[in-house]
Amino acid sequence: MSEVANSKRRSGCPVSISLERLGDRWSLLIIRDLMVRGFRAFKEFQESGEGIATNILADRLRKLEATGIITAEPGERDGRRVDYRLTEKGIDLAPVLLELLIWGARHEETGVSCALIEHMEKNREEVLAEVRRRWQERDRTPLLPKSR
């Protein structure tokens, strides 16, 4: 196991452990991009519009892989390129991201349409089933339209 997976935990609290693994914005945004936007390649994450530095992106991808949330595999179109993909552990974060999306849209000004968020909020199980289907079928179609 890697140093990340073996790192000493502050406590046995599940919230604390989750924050140790996902507690920075970059990790969650990478997971979002994999899950919701269909991104797979380093360059896609880098050009996502979030402004992540290449060294931070490389570090977060390494940490997410070390903790078993993502996996790196040869690119589908070019075997020299690396494609990243959520693992089962990673796709299990779909309900967390959906709730963050709903919470953020409810309480802050966002670039996502209110009607879309209301639909997602009222149809959580259907949305989560669609996220899982896309993951299982390797369907890269974005779940949400590109925001501003």
C-alpha cells in the first residue's frame, strides 16, 4: 500500500477519514469531472476552467489513485496516453456529489439552471442510476451542460 493509504489518521471518525481523503477542493473537482463531465485525460482536467496547476493536478491524481478512488489505464484511443477512471469506491461518491451540487445551487449563485437542479433534487435515485449506468458503460456523455 502507498504512503497515502497508510497515513496515520487523526481519528476513527468516518467524517474525519473522508475529509483526509477528499478534503481539498481539487480532489472533489477531479471526481466531479470524471463523474459528471466525462473527463478522462490529464489535459481535460487541466483545461476544465478551474485553474488547477499541473503539479497540483498530478499530485491529486496520484493521491486519488493511491487511495483506490480512481484508476489509471492506457488511453482508449492512444495507448501511450493515460486515461483516468473512477473505481467502484469512486463511483460510490455519486450521492455525495449530487447533494453538494444541490446544496450549492440552492444556497449560492451558480451557472446551472434552476430547473435542472430542481429536477435532480426531485429525482435523486434516477439521477444516481444514470450516473452509475454511464460509469458502467464508460459513457463519456456529460451529465450536466457546460456551465458558464
